Amino acid sequence: MKRGKKYVEAAKQIDRATLYEANDAVALVKKTAVAKFDETIEAHIRTGCDGRHADQQIRGAVVLPHGTGKKVRVLVFAKGAKADEAVAAGADFVGGEELIPKIQKDNWFDFDVVVATPDMMGVVGRLGRVLGPKGLMPNPKAGTVTMDVTKAIEDIKAGKIEYRLDKANIIHVPIGKASFTEEQLNDNFQAIMSAIVKAKPSTVKGAYLKSIVLTSTMGPGVKINATKFAG
């Protein structure tokens, strides 16, 4: 794969054989994010879990101390007083049954997170085939199936992100934008790592955290010393 000149120049600043400390890695990723737009900084955490086993699945959510730097659009499935509560709490879209054809037939996806009250999960379940593959299905573990819609919306707007294993047992999470300060990115990264370390399944054999890499949208990856987090 041919890389652009900026990428090649940026990559020269990183020693691929080195496992950096988290704060040094953050500084390097920030320095090598040279695209014309405000790049997202992401952490890619390779785990020793085997996601094929239900007891080794990892899924949860954490509120980043400094948010994600992105405006998040929230869709809430609720009715009656809970729908009113969702509107008052700042949900971008609120509805029920009537939204099903809009999403299924009109391919409407102008939202980033879906929250639902438990009594609406029968309705939302009918959208499983379209919401599931996009990672948009509400889930009690992530706090997106709840009667407390106000708290769910406030947390999401404040910078709550979900983390989960992908098919290769890797967790991909944003830790902020390149425009954030090193301190903000580091705080966010530590918050995520602390949540993931706590979520370690007791049945995992061998190393739980195999590797951690920080990257910006267009920049090279920086490896972090994962042993520091292996609690």
C-alpha cells in the first residue's frame, strides 16, 4: 500500500520496535496527526479473550472525562411520559413504532446512538437485522436500555463511549481528537483502560492484554507497553 509523503514523514518519528509509555505515545500520536482536519485518536486493544465463548465477551461503556470531541446524535425509543422526558433531556430524535419503516425502508440513519426504554425493546428488536451490524442495537450492559432516559442521554452527550470485542477479539475505541491537549487524551485513555482492565473475564487464559496501539485517523500507529495495564 502506497503511503502519502506526510504519512512517511510522520512514521519516521516513531520507532516501531519500541513499546512506549502511554503519555509518550499520546504525545507522538498528536505530533504525527498532520491531516488538514481534526483527526480522531483511537486506541486498538488486542485481548487474549476468545469472544466465541459467552463468558469471555467484553462489552460495556465508560464516560470519557473530556468527551470525544464529537457531537453525538441520540435517537430514543420511548412513549408517553418517557418520550417527553427524552425530549426534555436533549434527545435529537424520539419515537416508537412509526420509526421502523423509516429506518428499514428509507435507510434513515441520522443518529449515532440508540437508547430504548425496556418496554420498547419489542419494537426495537424488529430492527435487529439493520441496527445490529452497525453496532447500534441498545443493550442493558452499555446502559442504553433503561428507564432513566435522562441519565442515558446526558452521559452519551457528555462523552460516553461503548467498548466491545470485535470478531478478532480487538477493542477499538476513540479517545478524543488531535486538537485535545496531551493531558486530556491521556485522561481519556486511562479512563478507558481502567474500565477494560476491570472488565477482564475470570476465564481468560494467558495474557489478557496482548497489545495496545494508538493511532490518529490518517497517521501511523504507536505501540504502548501493555504490561503496565496487566493487573
